[in-house]
Amino acid sequence: MDYKYIKQLLERYWECQTSLEEEEILRTFFSQKDVPTELLRYKDLFTYEQNEVKEDVLGEYFDEKILSIIEEPAPVKARVINMTHRLMPLFKAAAIVAIVLTLGNAAQVSFNSNKASQIGNINGYNYNKVQHGTSVAMGDSSIIDTLKQSSIQPEEGPTLLK
């Protein structure tokens, strides 16, 4: 017998150009008992579905158990999210920014006070006399006030009218 057509189908099968009908022809051909010896090596490839024993691994008990679990309604938990919970990340970010700014200001004041103590007397103003904890504006205004008071003659105390 000439198996030229089957060989052509096999060639097209290896090139992935066969249709489903042509693959079915190959399956039926190799499912025969009399397959030529030169094509016998392909028989297992096309008859594996027929030779496989269909076994049910899981029994009916398993199916009943799964179906009973699935059919039970699962409780739905609705969670209420109020505005405080929604804005919590924003509050955390604002707190972090506030902490960073506070630490930055504290470091800057500490740096400036050390720098002022190193500078000493500039333009007739003694920076060493400024007490820690007072602002620069208060220190300047107190010196200006003392200068003004020294240039003005003191008046007599206020008189009370009776």
C-alpha cells in the first residue's frame, strides 16, 4: 500500500499546517491495528487519548462536601469609613512636616546662638550680653530703649491731683 497521503499529512502536522479534520484522519489511521512499521513510531502520539484510562480520582463524597460549602452564603462585612480614617494619611504627613520644621528651627537657633557668641562685639553691640531665650528683636529694642533713656534727662516724678 502507498501511504503517501499519510506521510504528507504528517509533514504538514510537524509544520503546524493541518486542520482539525486532517488531524482526525491521522488519529483514525493510527488507531488501526495494522500500521506500517515505518509509521509505527508515531502511533503512540496519535492514540494516547484512546489509550488513557479515565479515572475519577475524587469520589462523590468530595463533590457533595464542596457543594455544601459553596452553597452556604458567606457573611459580607461592610466597613464604614468615616472622614477621620480617610484623612489619617494626610494628618500623618502634616505631623511629619511639623516635626521636621520644628527640629530645623531648633537647630538653626542653636547654630545662630553659637555663631553670635563667637562673633563678639560688632558695631558697638555686644552679642555676648544677649541672654539665651530672648529674641533678637527684644534684645535690639532693649538696647535702643536704654540708649534713648541715657540721652534724655529724667523728669520729676508724676504728680497726683487731689
